[in-house]
Amino acid sequence: MKLLSRLCVLFVCFGVASGAGAQTTQNYPTKSIRYIVPFGPGGTTDLLGRLVSEKLREAWGQPVLVDNRPGAGGAVGAEITAKSPPDGYTIMGGTISTHAINASVYSKLGYDPIKDFEAVTLLATQPNMLVVNPAIPASNVKELIALLKTNPGKYTYATSGNGTSTHLAGELFQSMTGTKMQHVPYKSTPQALADTIGGQVSMCLDNISTAYVQAKAGKLRALAVTTLKRSSIAPEIPTMAEAGLPGYELGSWHGVFAPAGTPKDIIAKLNTEIVTALKTPELRDKLQALGVEPAGTSSESFAAFVRAEVPKWAKVVKESGAKAD
């Protein structure tokens, strides 16, 4: 009889706990959410994070606070996210860097890009752009290649960090052209662009959303985009392939992730709200004006996409010789 009583007590306690958990999940979110951006302020990942955070705040009435945690090509912020409680109150803006390239560029990584995360949705894709300081005596890619071959190791290129798509774009460029430059990694896009404008570095590879703004202002000279198709916001700028490097292709992507173990219904709720936001004319127009193509996918298809990206870029990293400096 005593044993039966104890079992009943345990059952009731378990039921209460389960009900409380379900209730908490059902009412999610009941407090502020932290949105980790693994790069400094001012870049595309930061911009997307702030736009998405505002839409979630409008929908749920809870603060969504952007937390910039730059370093190591996004690895610092990704590791913080991976080790956060899987309760839906920490999410991150992941990229091709944090969840595809870093796994091959860094010999030791404090997280597994597949096992340590739940994929929420693919946010957007965009080209990178090669821009040079106006003092560099090259008005197109062919002239730049000739200049670099004549002066091996003399010129430098800035990126937003080791392991980023822009870093790999530079390494791929050198590998395909037989040239040699010095890579100068920064923790944020604005720093990289500012030093390129100031002449501290010769050129910069960056997301088109931030690089083209400086090119249009005449502060930098745009030579090419890194995708196979020209960008709709910069149709006058040729692709790398058109400019003399057939077969060159390297775009960038952005997505949302949560720590592994985050309840599936919370992932589904995040996915639904973010995908809905990406379909609004207001947000689509803002992104497309920057050369960013909105996506919005199911969590399952995004997870499959990321699983395919890791080996794909491992091959490119190996062929290009890219490594964390």
C-alpha cells in the first residue's frame, strides 16, 4: 500500500512537471530572447539580426536583444550559443562561416556545426564583392591579377575574419590565379572597409550589402562579384567568371540556429514567425535593396542544406589552401 502511495505521488509530481513544461512551451516566449550575432555591429549578419529581432518583438511582445559576440570567424558567438540552455531563449544568426567553413579552416573548434545546433530557417543569400582602394592601379580583375603577379606578397586584402566566406573567397582567388596576397582578418565589416578606404590595406572582399555602399560613394572601386550571376543592385559590376576567372563561384548565406535540444515546437514557432516576416513586402524590399535575397525555408530543409554545406566547403578549403592565420 505504501509503495502504491509513493508511486501515485511520483506520478502526480511527474504529471505536474510535464504539464508545467508543456504550458511553458505553449506560452513561449514569456521573457526576453537573446539573439547572438557572431560578428561585430554594422555587417550583414548584424543587420539581419536586428531586422528579424524587431519582427519577433512586434509579433510576440517580448524583447529580442541582439548580442554581438565577434571573433574567430564567428566561432566565438557560435560556441556561446551551442553551450547555452536549449530553452528557446538563446538563438543566433549563423552563416556559411560559422556552420560550414569554420569546420575545415580551424583545427580545433569549440562546437560541432551539425550536432550542437537546431536549424531554424535559412534567412538569405547574397554575393560577396571585391573592392579595391582607388589608389590601386587596377581598374578590372585582369589588371589586378597582372599587378599581383608582378608584386607577389606586396598587396593585402581585408575580410571580416578567418574562416568567413570572404576569407575563403580571397584564398580561392589566389589559388585560381597563382597570385599571393597577405590576408588581414578583422572582427567586423566596418573595420575592414574603413582600413581599405584609408589605405591601410589594398583591397577588401565583403558582402555586397556593405561593400557596394562604399563603392557607390566613390570611396572604393568595385571590380567583381563572386557569384555566377550579376547582382540586381549592381548590374554594371561583372562576375569573377566574366572578369577572367571562369568557374569561380562563392556566395554567402545567413540563417537562424538554436542550441541542440531546443524543443521542436519552439523551433517550429520560431520558424513560422521568421518565415512570415521574410514574406512581408517591407522586409523583402529592405533586403533586396541591399542585394540580399530573402529565403525562408523549413527547419528540416535548412538542416539538410547545412549538412551538405560542410563537406562541400571542406573540399574548397583543401583545394584553396585556406587556413586560420
